Amino acid sequence: MILLRLPPLPSSLPRASLVSKLWRRVVSDPGFRRRFRAHHKAPPLLGFFFHNFNLRSSWHVFTPTLGAPDRIPSARFACPSKGSFLGCRHGLALLKAGSTAVVWDPVTGRRTSVDFPPELTPNRNVTAYHGAVLGDPAGSGGFRFRLIMVSYGVFEGTLRASIYDSDSGNWGEIISTAAFSDYFKPGVLVGNKLYWLIRHRSGGFLELDVDRRSLAVIRLSEDIPVPDGAHVQALRTRDGGLGLAVVAKRRMQLWGSTAISGDVVRGVLQKTVDLEQLLSLPLPSTDAHESSVVGYDEDTNTIFVWTSMGVFMIQLDSMEFAKVSEDTCIRGYYPFASFYTPGN
């Protein structure tokens, strides 16, 4: 059907519905919308959330990245919680408020709160570091998701995790591994595994196998250099494998064809990007801050890089980029990708 081939942008189906009553009935049918999402697989990047320290009414503000007529007004995705933002995936956002996780669908406005299991509840010894939400990418209907929370036991030096299933309404068993964690940012889903950076300077990652419900800590081989002050970001490559971006000063190295042997990940350097040249950055002053990775969207393979000139969004396959913020403060940017179709 020709309607399935329309681009998955917010304006596509509403404009098609104006052609005829038949098309209006077709694009309004929930079954068609499910087929539309399944046909396109990867949703478009609608924008990003970030923590706005200047607003008292809403801490997490949505900023659209698409142009007219696909631009979603910021107020359309007003955040329902002032908790910590943990990331977005499969059209859902995850926030943490004390010992409660909030799963929120910005498009429909639907949300639910899930209390942590006792073993992961924050206290003097336990700090909740990481979280992830896995929705239903096929869009089969309902508000179904799996929720993963990871905590760090300070005294024991142990990372613990558990997976919540909305179908059963229960948390799974606690799984753990001995590891030290001094860094937290959203994880990346590669196949059935989630990867979180847990060691800022050494590039160590926590690997959680969602299906097998197992934890492991992997480290980068010495063949993948991480200079002092560099930022490491896990990626999902075009072929669905694990990739890495290492950003140091004004240079970004992209590594792919990775293989994990034991607890060591090795890769092949595929591209070196001169950010100064790509983004037309001015010559740095002696007190200039280094470039920093502040966000990443795995579905569109888009990275957000903070520089002294603002924040840039870079699509890593095409190297197309856009400046999305004049931000002078280094903070987390949480990309939000979703199908925005009639009836949401």
C-alpha cells in the first residue's frame, strides 16, 4: 500500500488523511498504524529533553529538532515528574523519583509509577545509578514495557540489577557483579544487551543480557586508546553491533567491528573526525573546555556533542549535523524518537 511508504514524519499521515474519506479511515485505523510502525522500524528523532535549571515549573524541557511542518511544540511533551531523567527508548521515557521509577509515554501522556524492589532502594549504602526502559517496538498495543534498574552498593563495591515486567507486575531476581562505578549516563541497547559506561577514565562498561538476565563488566583493550579527559560513548552500529565513539579535545574516533573476548572488547578504527573542521569551530583559547558527549540516540545513530560554541547533533553515518543549543553548561541531553501518528 502506498500509504505505508510515506515517510514516518509527524505530518505525513495527517496530510494524507485530507486527500479522501477513504484515506482518512485507513490512516486512523490502529491496525494500519501498527503496520506503519513495523514497516519503517526506526522511528524519527523528534527532539530531546534536557534539565533546565532556570524553570521552576518544569525541570525537564522538550526541544524539537524537526522543522515545520513536523516540528512538535515543546509544551506538547510537558514532563510529568521532577525526578532524574534516565533516558528514552521505544517511544517511552524513564525518570527516577526517590525510590520510584516513572515510565512515561510523551506522545499519549500515559504514565505509570513502579516502586523499586527493597534491594535496590536508595539508602546510605545503595545508590541508584542506571536505568532503562524497553517498550514494544512493534507497537502491538497497550502500555507494555520492561524496566531495568541498576544500583551500586557503595560498601560492597557491587552493582545489582533487576528487571520488571509490566505484564506480570513483578520484579525478577536480583543479579549482581563486583565492580566499581563512578559514572552514569543512559545505556545503549545492542541486540538483547544493554551497555552502560561505569568507569569514566578507563572506559569500562557494564553489560546486561536482558534475555539471560546476567551481568558482566567489560573493558576496552589497549588497542583502543582513551586519552586523559576523553569521553567514551557506546554506539549501535548500522549492522546492529556494538560500536564506540572516543571524543578527545576536538577529535572523535569511531570504532566498529567489535568483538568481546573474555572481559575485553576489541574493535577496528573506522573513522576519525576532526570536530573543529566539521563544525567550523574557532581556534580554541588556552582555557577552552574540551568537547563532551552529552547524548546519543541508538535508533538514528545520532550523537550530541557539547563544545564551547554550543551543542551539536551529528548523524554518525552521514556526518550531517545541526546546532541545537547555545548551551554553555554541560548537562545530559536525552534524545526522544517516536512515531507521532493520528490517534496518539
